[in-house]
Amino acid sequence: MGKVSMEELLTHCPSVYKLVVLAAKRAKAIAEGAPKLIEGDFKKAASIALEEIRQGKIVLHEDAKVGEGRKSRVKKDHSKKK
């Protein structure tokens, strides 16, 4: 199997950043034992994930709100000033 072009992948995902995050999450799931959604002689989890995205087997759902489910990264200052 050949390399997947970035232009073709970006037709399935609105930005490079979101594409990288989607592919990384899927590759991690595959590495942890999730079943492959495609047939082929791919050896690396990242290659499998990118091919699944290219074939439309994995899609990005953007219905979740930004920051939902994450703890705030802003630390509050609880010291009392005099």
C-alpha cells in the first residue's frame, strides 16, 4: 500500500490539527487492541488509522463543546493578600 496524500485526508477533516488528533487517538486504540476496520498489509497502527480515515471508516464528530470533560488549566490563587 502506498502513502496517503495530505490533501486527500483533509477532505475528511477540516484542519491538520484535528486530523492529527483523530489519527493519534485511533492509532492508540488500534495499538491497545481495537479491531481494524480495513483489510490490508499495514504494519503500523498510525498507517492503519490514516487509511481508515482516508476510506471514510473513521469520521470526526464535532458536536462536543470545546473543553468539555477537561479540567480547567487555569490555577486559582487562594493566597490571602494583606
